[in-house]
Amino acid sequence: MVTKEDIEHIAKLMRIDIENSDEYFERVKKILGYFDILDKANIEGEEVPVQQVAIDELRDDKYVAFEDPLIQQLKNYRDSYVRAPKMN
């Protein structure tokens, strides 16, 4: 099981400052609980439908040249960098 110290250690390794490790501990505990539920699901006898497509039915790959510099088409492009969304 994961401990609060594990979460603090991983945050330190990732260089993420967290003020309250209890909040993250509860989230990780919930996520691991969902994985436990999935592990207990009996899917051994289930058949997974697979759609098979012959190779000659696939579309041909075609190269289409892009005329403009792609980076300038980004909506958050400023001077020489791309602005990323804020992380919460």
C-alpha cells in the first residue's frame, strides 16, 4: 500500500511542491481501490470482439506537404515559445 511518505517522496522527485499530502493520499487511495475492483472482476470467460480488416481494405497513406511553418499555426505561440496551459 502507498503511504503519505511515498507521496511526499514522489512529489519531491518530480519537483512538485505539495502543501497537504493528506489530500493526495486520499486520491491515490481511491485510485488504487478502483484497480482492486478491476482486479477482482472475473473476465476470464469473456470474449472480446475484434474487428478484423484486411490490409487491402485500408486506405493508402499519402504525403501532403504543409506550406506554412506548423509552430506559427498554434494558438498559444508567442515569439519563440509556445505557452502551455496552467497546471492545477
